[in-house]
Amino acid sequence: MLKIIAATFSVFLLVVSCNDPQNEIEPEGQEKKNQAALTAFLEKAWNEKDLDAIDIYFSENLVRQVNGVKLASRRNELKANMQLYFTGFPDLKLELDHMIADNSEIYLSWTITGSNTGVFGELPPTGKRIKISGITRMDFDDQGKIAVEQVYYNELSLMQQLGHTLSPPVLE
């Protein structure tokens, strides 16, 4: 019996001594690091329009969805997608309204404002100002990079603020 207790204690000591607390990051610590990285990314990329920030903050294997549609799976696709907004709205600003972290996921609400003085996709400039609010869910990988971005906002409201209207469907 004494040999079993000694063996169990030895295994316990071996397991405890192999755990290096220096290499472990508490979940709350990682959440704070992810939040800081996301805040820096939003400022650098969206407000300073520095698309090279995508290379710093996003994983190679990223997924970006907007309103449930996959728009990017590579960094260069994400850059091209964001550039559409910067071209259409050269003075675009993103304001972070609220942020909540839950382990490797961050949820945020935001508001963008800007004037449509450039071509937006295939749409000519209208000169109109927009103000759109939305929500985003971001997932971080083990390296602290953004791996998944799911964005939701009211595209109809954006188009209406630009002066576009809906036509009733043609019924036959």
C-alpha cells in the first residue's frame, strides 16, 4: 500500500513540475490581449485606412462573412473588400460602441459614418452622408490572430441613405 501511495505521489509531483506557469495564459489575460489587438486593428485599419494591418492582425486562414455571405477567405480578398468602403467613403470613420469578450470570441457593436464622395463598388458617388450601425463577432486563433469575422448590418438602410429606393415586385 505504501508503494502505491509513493508511486501516486511521484506521478503527482511529475505532473505538477512539468506545468510551467510562465507559458500559460489565463483566459482573462488572453481575452484582454485579444481585445487590445482588436481595438488596435479597428483604429489602424478602419480609421487610419492602413490595410497592411490586416497582415498583422488576421490569420492566413481567415473567413469574413457579411450578413451571412462569405466575402473573403484570404487577406488580399479582405483588403479588397475593405478598400471598396474606403474608395466610396474616403472620410469613413468607425466608432466602437461596445465590446464583450468570451474566451477566444469577441462581440462588438459599432457605428460607421462617412460621405459617399467616391465610387462605391459600381455605384457612382451621391455626396450623401451615411450613418450605419452593426454588430460583429470575431474569433481568435491560438496565435492571437483573427480567424473568423462575421459582420451584420442593414444593407438596405445603407442604400436608402445613399438615395436608392426599392421598387415593388412585378406580379404577373
